[in-house]
Amino acid sequence: MKIFKKTTSFMLSLFLLFTVFFCGCFNKSNENGGTEKKDSKSETLTIAMTAEPRTLNVPKMEDSTSSFINYNVFETLVDYDKDLKLRPRLATRWAVSEDGLVYTFDLREGVSFSDGTSFNAEAVKKNAERMLANKEECAFCEVIFEGLKKITVDGEHKISFHLDKKCAFFVKKMAICAFSIVSPKSFEGKDINDTNLKQSGTGPYTLAQTGTGFVKLISRENYWGGKPLIKTLIFKSMPESTSREVALKNNEVDIIEGVDVNSIEKLEKEFTVKKTVCVSSHYIALNCDNIENPEIRKAIFQMINIPEMVKTISKGTTPHIKQFLPEIIIPFSNVIKYPEFNLENAKDASEAIKKLKKELKILAVSSSGSFGGGRVLAEKVQAYLEAAGIKTKIELVDWKTYQTKTKGEGRDFDICFGGWICDFMDPHNFYSIFSEKNMDLNYPGFKNAKFEELLEKGVTTFDENERKDIYSNAEDVLATECPILPLYSAPAFAAFSKNVKDFVTTPTGSCDFYKVSKTKD
Amino acid sequence: MFKYILKRSLLLIPVLLGVSFAVFLIMRVFSADPSVGEGAAGKYANEEQRQAWRDSHGLNDPIPKQFFLFVKGAVTGDLGKSYKTKLPVLEEILARLPATIELAIASTLISSVLGIIIGVISSIKKNTIIDNLAMIFVSFGISIPMFWFAIMLIIIFSGQLHLFPSGDVIDQSLIVESITGFYSIDTLLTGNFEAFFDFLRHLTLPSIALGLHSMAVVARMTRSSMLDTLNQDYIRTARAKGLSEKKVITNHALRNALIPVITIIGLQLGGLLGGAVLTETVFSWPGIGKYTVESILNSDFPVVQAVVLFVAVIFVITNLVVDVLYVVLDPRIKFTKKGAV
């Protein structure tokens, strides 16, 4: 009996020791083993995020959480101000050659990476070459460098990108986070998927520690823009909204993102709640292969009361949008008119709809999103259509399946919902998702020769007024042909303690934390 | 006994192969195409690029070939790379495993201790008000949705009473040197007691939320097992010998009554080590449960396969340990040449 007890105890101890050893061998979460045991509370800013960053490996970044964090560690050549106008960042000036094929950037002097090496044109070139050599790993590579012929270093702080065709928005693409500049010393001779990469940037913060569910950044004393006011930034993932709100109330975190619209009123009593209208557009799409006649598509849209629907689902926090391109980029809603709610007109067409399809299939994502997600939208649209006498069926699927069912030839829906958050602030990035050359992002499967022609013209036209006309016409095609109907620009609500000062998120969703400060309680 | 352990260990092979193949097949037949969307071939990828991505990840190969390559890799310790993060899956699982183990052990301790105490008291106070109250509490524990209970714990004990933090594993402003990856062990090894107690504070609410259901099951099982044992002849004999009621309960009744309870506790622990999805999500606990669900939704095949394999191994080992514990608790049970009797 005693032998059994001893054996069991021995086995258990061995199992425990083995587990501890095994996990210990693989655990790399901490790179900071100093004698200091705690960051000072007043010098630490903790931000609760809704998700974990997918990757902090700069050229491979695709998601907004990764960009939000990395924006403070790595910098792009150019950036946008609050009015979405281009502003210098690592490039101080830029020029386009007369033929529109060469884009030259003057780079900021006296800038260093956090590993001590100097920032220069060679570093920019090496970053571009790294992306180009790993095209299949970097989702934005082809978007950024489409038509690139060569890169020339014209001086220590001067670089030129030579294209084989004009691109009116090439400079704007230099603001895409995935082309933030990393110290070549960090990646030279290493595989892009190397898990031991310790990347250094030129930004105000440097990566201090990463672990499951959190990322810690430490300020840099010698940042070219001045020393950040907050010493430590902690980004932690808290997917549940109640937990985030309680954490804010308990002073465990200073800022929470992804505030639920139902909690805004309650939180406003104690905290500052800030709304940022992201440069994005959400829309209803009709499958143009199934509903070919634009008049029928128009009639379907006339059955839905968009202003009322958006007001209801957003609890009055967000207005509906009158054009697909966000007005902050170019406003032309005074000249473009999408179909408006008109049940009488629509009813005349209902027989034609019934003849075409006995039942319309509404495809939506089951998981939550802005304003309760696709399910809420689908149910609202269903209610409007049923009230107009059109039978519908809702199919709720997960996000991956949704993407499969809305792509290319396999599109399996009559009505679905889409949203687009731009990658760079140019109308082309919005309208190109409805191009027939881009059938994987073109949910409605829209094909229109005039629209394609306008898109082509927009790429090579540099004059801003001419471009405005081109895209106004493109929006008009969408409004007339009715493949989509704009809904809203999704707002992002963040709440933060009253002692946090100058927390401003830009419409691109980034935040310069080096300008943020925190007063003592 | 060693032969028995060896035999049981060998049984692991067909069990793990069977489980892996079932998951392998289900993921490939019913899951969405992993090449679609962000994190795989990229959101701008066209059909041709997605096809190339599928080719490079072997997803266009026949399923038996894919399975063979997976098993070959698993045997050599290579479980593949996550489609989403591109990091080795083993590394990702092991980074999350300590948090899951710590939570599972804490909640099992809470549920076992409380469950056994409630079950024993309930059985010796059978049909009294105490027994009735205990059983109402137990029914509450079994029937209450864990997700709702977890949120209530946060709202009351964190939001209102400010006794415990609302989530996460530790206050991240505390600097903890990582040696083993287990916060409890690392904080003690480095003498960082502030971090240790902070970790315990973070551990309390998720452990209670996760342990409530198990506690209720253990309490019910202990009560019924104790009632059964207390009616046995040898208990009557023990009482007739003049032993005190305390000795009868602890030395004679409880020890025998605990045998089925141990099985339940072992199975619960095995289940918890596989990750507690809802609790981990609500409390932002960085364990493997939350990670697995995210991976299923992302059709991240290598992660799902690896996690299932991992959980199956843990489950089988836990069962083996439970079987061995039987011998310790019940001297009548012996391992014979044919196995356990």
C-alpha cells in the first residue's frame, strides 16, 4: 500500500515538474528581468482592447489592432492629419516627376532606430525589398508596390520609387502601416517568419514585452519628436465588454475601446466617452447575377427605410450615410441621390420581384459586430421586405464562411451586407472594391463598363478637381445601377478616465500616444 | 502496476490516432476554406493566389496524405504553424498552457474541497433544513449558466465591492520575471510576493466561476455515495465497536465514499485542462480554450488539430492517474495480470 502511495505521489510530482519544465522551456513572454518590480501607476497608461494583435511583425500586419499598437513603435514615410490631408512623418517632402512615373521622398535627418542605427534611404529601400521578396506573406505588398519598376537611393536621405505607370495616389499608399520602416539590423539575414525577430522602429515607443493577451511598450528618451509624456503603455486584450467597463471603473485600465452603444450614457457620468467616425462605409449589397435588372434592385432598396433602420440599430448615435465614399474624403451627397424609402413605388415592382424569385436569401454574419452585427441588420431588412410583401430567408454563418459565400463565382445570396475600412485615403481604394477586376471583394458582383473606365481614369489623373468629377460620376453609377445602398460609417467609441489628457484617435483609427498625458489622481 | 500503466499508455496510440483523424476529417469537410480572408492568403488575394496558398499548405493533397504528414510531424514534435499568426503551434499552445493549468487546478481545488464538505454535511444531516439548503445551492450551481454567473461575479465583486480585479491574469504593470511561465511559481521563485498575491486576486473570480458547476456535481456525488456507504454493515459494526461518529465518518465512510467522487474530480480536471472557453473569454484569461475557439472560427486547421491532440493526451493521462489513485484509496482494488479489477 505504502509503495502505491509513494508511486502515485512520485508520478504526480513528476508530471507537475515535467509540465513546469516543458512550459518554461518554451515560454518567451518576458524580456524584462530587471530589479524593478512595478511600473509607476502615473507613468503607465493601460488600454483595454477588444482583440489581441494578430502579429506585430510589421510587413505582415493586416488587422487594425496590430496597426493601433505598432503605430507607436514604427513610423511610415507619410501620415494623415485630422482632416485626412497628407502630412510628413519620416519623409519631410515629396515630389512627383512630370511624367508621373517617379516619386521622390526627402527623408528626415537625425532620426535613429531604437537599436541605435541611423534611419536613411538605404533602410527604406531594404524594407521595400524585404516586402517584395516575401509577397505571399505580406498582404499589402502588391497594393503598395503595384507597378513598381525600381527603387533608387538618390542620397543619404533621398529615395525614389520608379513606376511603370502613373499612380495618382502612390504617395498616399506610403501611409499604410504595413510599410512602416523597421531597422534593417533587426531583420537582415533572417526569415520573415522568424519568431525571434526583435524589430526596432523609429517611433516614440519601443517594444518591451509581449505575452498572451498583452503588449507592453516603453518610451524612448531620444525620439526625434520629443520625449513621450507617458513612460509605459500596456495594451491588453479584454474581449468581453462588461469586463472592460468594470476594469475602467476599478481603475485597472485607463482607456477602453469598443464601448457598447448601450453603455455610453452610463459611462458618460464618470468618464469621457469619445466617438470617432472611422473612414469606413457599410452597405447593403444585392447579388447582380441573381437580380440583373437595376430597376428591380432599385425597387428592393425603396422598400427599406434606411434612415429609420440606422437610427434604430445605432440607438441614435449614428446617422445614415448618403454616399458610399466617406464625405470626409470628397463630399458630393448634394448631387448624388440613392433610392429613398418609397413603399408605393416599390409595391408596383413587387410582382416583378416575386416573379424573379419566390424568396430572397439574406446572408449575414452570425457573430457580433457594430450595432449587434449582421443578424440585427438581416432581421431589420427582412421586416421591411416582408412588410412590402416580399418573402425572405435569413442565413447566418460565421465570418470565414461568409467570406467564402460572398466571393467570386461562388456567391450564394440575394442580399448581403458589406463594410469597407480603407487602407489608404483615396477614393480609388473605396470604389475599386466594386471593380470587375476585383471580384473577390466585389460582393454584389457588379460589372459596368463606364464604372471601370472612370476607375482607370482616376488612377492616372493627378488634378484634384478632375478627380473629384471622376469619382462623383463613379458614385452616380452606383446610385443609378443600385448594386449597393450605403448604410453608415461605423463609429468607434472609446471611454477613458478624466485624468487622461489629449487622447485623440484619428479617423484612420490610430492614436499618437506620445502626445497623451495622465494627471495624478 | 507498471505493466498496467504501460498497457494503458500503449492504448494512447489508437485513441490519439482516432481522435486526430476524426477532427482532421471534420475540419476539412465542414469548415470554411482557410485560404479566404485576412491572415491566410490575405484580403486582397484572388482565386489564383488562394489556390497557390492552398497548394503551399498542402490543402489540395488527398486527405489521407495530409493526415499522414500531420502524424509524421506530430511524432517528431512538429505540429505545424498557425495559418493566422504563422508561429509554431506547439509554441503557441505552450505559451497559453500555464494559464489554463493554473486556472484548472485552482477551480478543481475549490470545487473538490467545497463539494466534498457540502456533500458530507448534507449526507450526515439528511432530510434536515441544512440538507435541503445545501441541495438547493447545489441545484443552483448545476443549472446556472456559467457565462451569466461569471459576469455577475465581475459586476458584484469587482464593479461594486472592488474586492477583485475584473479580468486578466495579473496587473501588467507588475514586472514578473518569467522562468517557468506559471505566474504562481515564477512570482514565488523570484520572491515577488506583491505579484504573487496580485495573481491570487486575479485567480479568485475565474476559479469560482469555473468551479461552481464542478462543485455542485462533486457535492451531489459525495452525498449519494456517502448515504450509500453509511448504510453498509461495516459502518454499523464500527459504530457498535464504540467508535466516535467523527472517526466513523472520516476513517471508514468517507474514504470509501470518495472513490466514485475521485473519478468525477479527475474527469472534471481533465476537461478543465482542455480550456474553459466562456470563463477565459469573460475574464480575459489567456488560456487555450479561448485560443481554440478563435482558431476554429478562423479555420486554422493546424491549431485545432494540435489542441485536440493535446487535450486528448491530457485527458487520457488524467484518467490513468485517477485509476492509480483508486488503489491508494481502496486497498481491495489490486492490479492483476488482466488489468485493474
